[in-house]
Amino acid sequence: DQQVKQNSPSLSVQEGRISILNCDYTNSMFDYFLWYKKYPAEGPTFLISISSIKDKNEDGRFTVFLNKSAKHLSLHIVPSQPGDSAVYFCAARSPFGLTFGKGTHLIIQP
Amino acid sequence: EAGVAQSPRYKIIEKRQSVAFWCNPISGHATLYWYQQILGQGPKLLIQFQNNGVVDDSQLPKDRFSAERLKGVDSTLKIQPAKLEDSAVYLCASVNGTGLLYEKLFFGSGTQLSVL
């Protein structure tokens, strides 16, 4: 039973355009959501997070939106840059720890 | 600041053999995690240490997996005997304090295990 779902295994976006990565969750106990970025042969690195009491958090080119009623969050990257090409994991926190989605491979095309 | 160090980088073994992974967290980080990432999946927590004590090992297959963190610094994860389905990247992560926010989690590059 997947509690955190990233339904797009890959996404291709042109450089300079907006990248939108989506994530759905099923567990109402999740109170904190995070996005991690992973380059090949490296460990994941923290990108941005949002508390369940907020609906938006912004950090430079990265914005995360949370829709609690729909149990949906999204990561917006504007403008997309070549260095953004990576796998992005959505993760959600509960009292039992952190649950990760399967990841979305973002490819930024020149 | 040095990052989380893991070794070996790659390991290939046959099923039923044993294997051990080593992790050296960032200096001063009290909390250490081992994650398993199977190809095409997100990382899954195996075990969490706070200093040298186990906080959570509920998802560790204890019939074949074991982990220790003697002296509250380095940690080793062992699999004995290995099965084909253990093929994965094993990630170590550390954080200062309790790590409840998970934002300050620092991951190592991982050990890629192939069981043949």
C-alpha cells in the first residue's frame, strides 16, 4: 500500500520553462512534507519542505504547494535550469518516520 | 565539513553469502539512519540510532539483517545470508539532534549491493 505516490516516473521540460512535480498521499497522519533531490551516484539532498498547517512555501526558484483537502502537493521550479535534472523524491512525516515516494526523474532539455 | 562517508561503494555477492556495510556520520551527529533503496523505489527506513541506542528497527528484517553503532559514532549494517531481493542501494544518513524535521538529514552516497 503506497502512502506517498508520485505517479510520473519521468518529466521532460525545456530550459527556462516551469517544472511541476506532483505528489499524492493517503495518510492523514502526515504532518510535514519534504522534497529531496538526488543526482546519480549521490545520496538525496534536502530541497524544500512544508508544514501541514501551511499551503505554500517558497525558496528562490522552488515553491511547494500543499492542498490538504485533496491530499496533494506539488513542487514548482521556475525557471528550470540544466542543473535541475535529477530525481525528485516527495517524502511525508508521521510519528512512524519518513515515507518516500518512488521519485520523478526530471530532465531539463536545452 | 566532511560529509557522511560510506564504504564500500559497490559490492557484488552470491546469494546466501554475507556482506557488511560501513558508515561514518558527520562529526557530532547523534542520530544515524540506514535506508534501503530498491531500484525504482524511494528510500525505506531500516533502522534509526540515537547515539548508540536503537530508536526504531521495526522495518529491519531481523532474521538476516543486523546493525550496530558501537560508541555512538560509526555504524555497520550486515546481511547474513543475503537473498536476491536484497539487491539495492543502502544509504546511511545522519543528523544533529533528534532529526524530527528530517530537513537536516545528510545522506551518504550509498553502497550499491548486487546479489547474484
